[in-house]
Amino acid sequence: MEKRVQDYTQDILAVIRSNTSPAAMSSKLEDFHANDLADAMPRLTVQERYKLYRILDINMLSDIFEYTDSDNAAEYVKEMDVKKGAAILSRMETDALVEVLQKIDKAKKKILVELMDDDVRHDIEMIASFDEDEIGSRMTTNCIIIRENLTVKQAMNSLVEQAAKNDNISTIFVVTESQKFYGAIDLKDLIIARQDKSLEDLVATSYPYVYAEEDIDDCIEELKAYSEDSIPVLDNDNRLLGVITSSNIIDLVDDEMGEDYAMLAGLTAEEDLKEPLKESMKKRMPWLIVLLGLGMVVSSVVGVFENVVTQLPIIMAFQSLILDMAGNVGTQSLAVTIRVLMDESLTGKQKLELVFKEMRIGLCNGALLGILSFALIGLYIYFFKGKTLVFAYAVSGCIGVALLLAMLISSAVGTCIPLFFKKVGVDPAVASGPLITTVNDLVAVVTYYGLGWVFLIGVLHLAG
């Protein structure tokens, strides 16, 4: 897939850098998808982009901007004539337009907004009025809206009239006289309906919707559950404000995954390549401080078993084996649990079943790996460390049992911690990988050195 996009980019660059006439160049560029043209834009020099701004029409440039990163789009707007920039932005999806305007300095932003018509300015102000974590901040007003009391013929005429400015026409939304959401009509149903057929018969009044002030995190699962091209967004009085399109939903899911990956890495928010050092440190430091404290606890516990290490220094060589396996098992259980918890309808019984399932997996895997390590590590100590067979297999037996117990407990910890966070209303992704790993380090250390202390020294009286 990457090669195909790269090939198109090279073809586009070749067309733009050729000596063909503006008309011929425009005709050739129209054969490419707007997304491919957007990919090529950063590869162009400023002078080459100037040429592109002059050659392509407003609608095509607007399509390219729809696929352009907001930071790059803001930079391109700064490069071009302010009137042309305003015209291009006016034709963009409203949510994308607001995002680009946020990246432009206040003085130029004010000029651009003033050059837009009243309807666009109203839409910008409305979407900008919502907090960035509210679904209203991600909606677009690019949709077809008709009144409920129209005939089929009048509805078709209204559709044709609005389609000139709105290209999301696959679903037509129906409102009452007071602009309250009533239902939706599939475009196909409207097209094939007889003119004398009642519009009421075409309206799906049970169509899904969301409220503009809902948190994105709270309704993202509901949005994903529907396969509709557009989901209406309502205000608190049930008036239709705009829609969330399928492309918006994809972006929201992508953002949510990015946030979850950041949290799993122990970050408080996502980072990018251009972020200042101070900001990156600010995002990483809180979790690092917490993990430093937990790390000190783990080190203190190791200190409690100093007598074990003094009498049996050989067991220090296998500490990392126990710690790593416990951490790996805990992280696997964490990933599975977070994925399962995306289902909001999960019952208490199902959650309990999840815990026991993960523990069974940890127990079975621990048993197999424990037996394997018992056999191999015993041979290693006997042949390469010059110990007696009894000593070698006593130590490897302790390692095998510690591995089994550490993996069993770690799988339970990796499942229970995100379940606990979910229960108290905290995003389970906050139960990050580093946190689980550190907690499991503590479990593994206590298990490993505790068994060594009790059985190897207390029961078998081994030393050296």
C-alpha cells in the first residue's frame, strides 16, 4: 500500500514540475485523488505550491485541504492570497475548518472569518463553542435537512437545492417546524418514491442520534455500533445542529486509540515530533514519579531478602527471568481486559469469568514454562556452575514454582487493575503497561525470594 501511494506522489510531482500548460496540468492533476495530492503537497517547494494555487480551482483545492493535516493546511493558507484562502476554507467540512483556524494567528484568522459568508461564520462560532472533548466540537453542518410536512416532490426539490452546497446527501434528515429532530430518510428511498406517496412513510423516526454536549469518550462506542454514514447531533432542546460523519467517527476512533497507546506507555497525553522538550517532559514526568516510588518499594523488598542473596547468590542470576515473565503476562492480560471492557454491556458475572479465564491461562502457561525452566536451569547449574545435582534441581525447582506463581498472580493483577479502574469511573487505559509491570515486579520479587527463603534455606538448608 505504501508503495502505491509513493508512486502516485512521484507522478504528481512530475506533472507539477513539467512544462505543460496550466490547462493541461490541471486536467492531469484532476485524474488523481485529492488524498494523493495532499500527500504530495509537503514535497513541493513554496514556489511550486504557488503555481498549484493558481492552476487548481477552489473546489479542488478545498478537497485537497480536507485530506491535509491541519498544521500543513494552516501553513498553506498563510502562503496564499487571503481571499482565496477564505474561499477554500469556506468549502471545507465545518469541523475541519475550525481545526485549521485554530492553527492560524488571531489577526489573520479574524480577516479570514470576516471574508466568509454569514452561514459559515455562524457554523464556526457554534462548533467552536463546544469543548474539545464534547462531540459537538467534531461535528459538521454539511448535511441535507428538510421539513416533515413536505411532499415527496417538495422534498426532492429541497434536496437538489441544498446538494449544491452540501455533499453528504446519502441520508436526509427531517426536522419539525421548530427544527427539532424528527427522523431520517435514505436517499434511495426518496428517489424511488412516487410523488403522491406520503413523506411520513419514508421517515425512520427511530434513527440514532447523539447530543452535542456529550463527552466523546462516553458516546464513541455508540457511534461505532452503527454503520450509518451520518449520525445527527442535537442540542439539549432536541434541535438538529449538525452530523457526525463516518470519516469523523474514524478520526475519533483513531484519536481514542492514540490516547490509549499513550496511556499504556505511561504518558498523560499524546506527543508528536514537533513538540517542545518541556511539553514532552511534562507529559511523561507524572507517571515516571509514580513509577519511581513503586520502583523504590520493589528495591526495598529486595533489601528485605538480603540474607537470601548473601547465602544463595546464584538465585540473583535468574531474577530477571521471573520479573520479565511476570511483566509480560500482566501486560497481555491488561491488553485483553481493556479490549473486552470496550463492551459497555459486560455483566458482573462476565467480568468475573474474565478474571478466572486469565488466571487459568496464567496457571497453564506458568506450569508449562515452570516445568521447562526446572529441567533446563537444573542442567545449566549442574553442568556449568559445578553444583551437585540435588542443589541444581532444588534451585531450578524453586525457580519453576516461582515462575508458575508469578505468572498466575500477574495475570490476575493485569485483569483486576483495569476492572477496578473501570468500576471507579477511570479510563482503564490509565492502568498503563509500566504500572502493571512495576506491580508485577513486586509480586515476582516477593514470590521468588520468599520461596527461596522458605524452601531453599529454611527447609533444605542450602547455601553457597
